[in-house]
Amino acid sequence: MEAEGIARDFPVVCVGGSAGGLDAYTRLLQHLPADMGVAVVIVNHLRTVATLLHEILPRYTEMPVELITERLLIEPNRVFIIPAQRDLHVLDGEFRLTPISKPPGMAGRNYGFSAFSHATLGRKAYRRHRLRL
């Protein structure tokens, strides 16, 4: 379901962090223009615990901040937060959620981010870089 007037070809920026990531998220969002034409997806590595990021982060950006729900349309100039206990995928421009699926022996911190960026974006995925703000 494509909403009228929504561009379908725009970058998706995935940002991953853990328990100490809140400070980095807030500083990043404070410096991003609200109209830069990208969708920002925040994948918190503590995915087994409910998040409040969708309530905290709107104080630091003019972009709308949403907790991802099934079939939510990906739009530019928005911040999306992965919910607890879910892996994240994209199909036809919409988020799809599945139960968390950390493979045996895989460290849980980065799996949700890697699963989203590589399986969903494929060749469009940019190489991840660790940023220190």
C-alpha cells in the first residue's frame, strides 16, 4: 500500500546501539535535519526488553518517531524503532515483523541489525561504520 505523494526510492539509515546507545541516539537526532529525505531505523541491541525510545526520542528531533508495527509504511523524514522480541524485514515498502530468531551460538547484540540490513536491503545496504559522537 503506497501512500500518495510518498517517494519510494530513498535511503534507509540503520542505527544500532545497546544499553548505552541512548546518548548517541539523542546526539545524532539533534544534528539530523528533519527534511533530509531518509528513513532512520533504530535497532536497539537489547531487543528482549520493551523499549521506551519512541517516547523519549521525539524530544530530540522534529521528525516523527514511531514504534514499528506490522505493515507500517516506510517513509522518509521519520525515525522508526524496532519493538522488543521482533526481527525486522521489509516487503513492498512496508515493515514486517517476525518473532526474534537469534541463531544458536550467535551473539544477540548485532543480529537484529545485521538481519535487517542484509536480508532486507541486500545490495542497497551500506557498509556499517561505528561512529563516536
